[in-house]
Amino acid sequence: MASSSGITTQAVQAIGLTVSDANSATDFFTGAFDFTVTADAVLSGDEASYLYGVPKAQVRIVSLALGQETIRLMQFLRGGESKAIPEDSKSNDLWFQHFAIIVSDMDKAYTQLQKFSFTPISPQPQTLPNDIKAFKFRDADGHPLELLQFPAGLGPDHWQEKDKLFLGMDHSAIAITSTERSLALYRDILGLTHQGSGTNIGIKQETMDNLFSAKVIVTSLTPATGRLGVEFLDYLTPPGARPFPIDQKTSDLVHMHFELLVDDIDAAVEALEDAPVSMGVQFVSPKVIDLPDVLPFKRAVLWRGPDGHNVLLVQN
């Protein structure tokens, strides 16, 4: 839908994440979940430095596809160390962002995952209300991930396929402090469609998140096209959620971002610049960056929302 600003997010084109070693991460995602490599490029020079806010940056970007969805692994070959994600990270810490991989058979998917290195968040796959099955875990770099299986008759038809084990990605979720404020940004300014909100509470949620007393408002949004959506996780309890490190850099392993495709990136930037101060928009890139042909998009700008989460606006 068109937003009050007139901007429409056409698609969540990819999820980007900074990794310590692109080769190892590629082996993990292709081996554990059947992703396929679609591109492998290096961005350097002023384009990389100003886009990502890292001086003298040289970044290897490996694009991996699963079904119709894409992730981009970013390894900073030059331009600063990649600080580790805190080992004691919790699901309500504001740097939390995961993406959900849809599977046709949770038991088989979990068995395949166990052949690789990972750290569980959930003790084992959980059966949630409506017979949804879910398992949360972290990869070798500490990025949170989720396996999700919809039962027959629930969820979109494209997640009911049985000919493949790993079907695609349904959403990427971020921990936030205010549903109302996040909707004002992602819905009202960026034009994502609010599909609904609900509150999850109880032992199943606590166990899945490994978070005692978890009570969370879950809000789903979708772009104009594509299957990959955005989800907010507004934890009402427990208290004590930690903010993003104030010195976070794109080269740090905590970095993940939504890659949002818009038709008019200049108009989108203007709308973000005009957003109220209370919206907390901060630009990482000083301007829209024109990019070489090695990337699938021609122009881009990186910015952060009110809770520190990163968004890469792109125009193809």
C-alpha cells in the first residue's frame, strides 16, 4: 500500500548480515538449508566506504537464494575488525534480528541442521498453538535463525509444498521497544502493509525464546510484492532488554539489515529526513550512493531506525 508519505516498499529484496568468513558461512547455509549461490562480488573504494560508513572498506558480498528469497553475506576484507555478538545475547535484546526459514518437515530439517555447528536458543523444536512447529538457534557467528513449519491448511499455500525440505524465508523479525512508533516508521513512511498483531505468552513462548516470563506483541507487515515480510517483536516482559551498542558498525557481526526495494529512493530519503525527531532515524550513508554493476541494485543508502536496526534502501 502507499504510505502517508506516498512511498511504497515494493519488496524486502534480501536480508543482509555481516559474517566473519564468507566461505564458512556459505558452506553452512548451502549445506544445512540448501541455499544456492547466485552472486559473489567485492565492493570497495568510496562506494563501499560511504555506503556502509566504514573507512577504507572492502566488502565481499555473497548472495544466496532459497526459493524466491535472498540473503547477502557480507565479509569485511578491509576496514576494521568485526566485533563479536555478545555471547549472553537474549531474544529481547534490541540487537536481536532473525529470519525464519520455512520447512516442510521439522524433524528432517532438524536432523540435517545437526550435522553442522550451531547453538540452540530453543532446547528442541517446539509445537506452538495451531500446531505450528518452530526452532530458534544461532549460527557460528551468533546470528539468530528460526526453522518454521506450518501445518496443513494454515499459512500461505506456497508454504504447503512437500517436494522440498527447505522452501524459502517467510519473514525477518526485530526486537523493538514500541509497536506504535515502529508502525509509524515502517507502515506510515515506508509503505509496508500492517497484516495484524497479537500477543504471545506462556511456557511455549518462554521455551522457544529461552526467555523466562516472555510476553511479546508480534506484528506482521508485508511489502507490495514478494513473500518475505517484516515482523516486530515488542517484548512487554521480562524487563532489562539491552540497547544496540552505541558504537555499532556495519563491519560488526551484530549487523543485519533489511534490504528494502523502493521505486524512488530520493523521495524515500526525503521522507525519512522529514520524519519527526522522535522517530529516531539516523543515516549511516551521508547520501544515496551510486553503485557499480557488480551489485544487483544501482543506488542505495543505509540508515537505522529508532531501536538501532539497520535498513538498506535500494533502487534497482
